[in-house]
Amino acid sequence: MLTISAIVAGVAVVTVGVILVVGPERIWRLFGRPDLGPIEFETLERSTTPNDALACPPHLCKAESDFTQSHFAVDATALRAAMAKVIATEPRVSLVESDDATLTERYIQRSALLKFPDTIVVRYIKKPEGVSTLAIYSRSQLGHSDLGVNLARLERWLRKLALYADGPQSANIQGKLV
């Protein structure tokens, strides 16, 4: 039993070593592009594995949302600028695509050590009277479970966004952790 455990541990150490030497980004490309591409929130179907998270205003997404938020007390342009400030506080995030016509942006954020890529799509939604809302979908390229990383990311981003967009008095975000 001890020998099998030692072999498994040795294989794990060698595997991590190879990943770190070769470069995690190069290794993960063997499993496909790190950018999982655009999505349509209205027709979005959630992953069948527990490695994604969704924040969506009521009546936009047919998929069940982990978080809902009613609105932000700023227009969509200001909300987008506030989100840019949020993104600037986050490590290892890169912009993949930005579409001004649809007010949609797509990012990749990588984990610290092994550089696992997650794709995050953000769509800003104009509402009447100078308010706005947004939808965010974060999903992992690799693995069956993300150990709650995507859900924690959305919660963190939405809390920061509330501070940048509405100020500390904001209470528009409701997490219904599912």
C-alpha cells in the first residue's frame, strides 16, 4: 500500500514539474483553446459539470442564475467603466474580445500556479432612466469541478462592482448560492 501511494505521489510530482517546466499555457492548449468563445445569455445552457457560475438579471436568461441583481444606479457606459476598474484589480485577467455594438466583453482569467484558464463573458444592459444591469457567465475550460472558483469570482466581482458603480450603499446584488 505504501509503495502504491509513493508511486502515485511521485507521478503527481513529476506531472506538476513537467507542467511548470513546459509552461501551463502550452499544456492546457492540448485540451483546446483557452477562450471558450462567446455565448448568448438568452439561450445559455449551463454546464452539466459544476465548473461554471452565472449572474443574470431576472427574465434575461433561461438558465438558472447563481446571483441576481436588479440594477445599478448608473448608465451602461458608466457600469462598463466601473467594471474596467474591477478587472484592473484582478490578477491574470486578459481581454479577449470587446463588442461595443452588443456591450459585451470576454475575458480569460488564469489560476495562480497552474494557469488554468476560465472564460468570463460580461454583457452590459441598458435600462430606462439612466440605470443599467449586467449578466456575467464564468466557466472553466478544464476539469469536472472548479472547487467553487467561478462562483467565488462572480461574487467578488459583483461586490467590487457595487462599490465602484453605486458606492458602499448599494444593496442591488442578491446571491442565491445554489
